[in-house]
Amino acid sequence: MMNETRTRNVGAHARRDARGLGHIYLLTADESTLTELEAAMQAVPYCARGRVFIEVDTGADISVIDAPTRMTVTWLTRQTRSGAPGSGAACATGEAMSRAVNAWSDEMLYASTDTPHIWLGGHYRGVSAVHEHLVADLGVNPERIVTPEPYRLSS
């Protein structure tokens, strides 16, 4: 008989092995979607492992986010980053998030046998770039990705 782990919210993805192996979580947000991120985090099992990326304008926008112990929260400030390499431009909204998430995904999801649970919130520019990379380049099933309804990116 398979053990069930404790979760904050019961859902279809809550059943897993006792160590929480086999599933990896990825969540993204920006300053406009922090409330939605906090709601999405309530559905993440207590034993979840993975990453949360939050893009904000400046360091003054950084706050405390309640995340499971094995999840890493990374704050990305546009003010401290540049835009496209060699352009001299400032970092556009969604750009820091898409670069960081795509790099992390290349390392953690490429040829992975883990089941991904992905919630993408934030500016359309960043969300669409990450969604495209996950589906087209890494072969993630679009049904594993939740995006804002108005963006019409998930199937």
C-alpha cells in the first residue's frame, strides 16, 4: 500500500511516494500576480520540491512568501539586470523571469523523469517565453502547465 504524504490542500497531485519523489514544482510570478501566486502555493504539497521565481522592479518590492521547505524562492529585480545581451537596454518586464526560468528548466527538466507541476503567472512576455521553451524545447506536456486564462497558452 502506498503511503500518502501530508498536504496543505488535497488535489489530484497530492498522492505520491512518502519522500515526495517523482514530482517537481515550478511557479512564477511578478509584482502584479503575487496574490494569485500565494493562492497557487496553497495547492502545493507540504513535501514539494522545486522552485518559485518572482520578478519585481526593485529590491524594495521583495517580501516574505510562504513556501514548502524544499522549495527555493528566487527574487529577480529588473533594476539590477540588463536587457538583451549587448543591447545596453534596461531589463523589460518578464525578461528576467524568462531567462532565469528557462535556464533552471534546462538543467532540472531536460530528460527528467519527474512529473512537472507548473504554474506560470506574471507578464505575458515572460509567461509566453517560458511556456514556449517548456513545450517546444523541453517537450513538457502543455496540460502540465497552468497559465492565466486570458493568455490562452495552455490546452
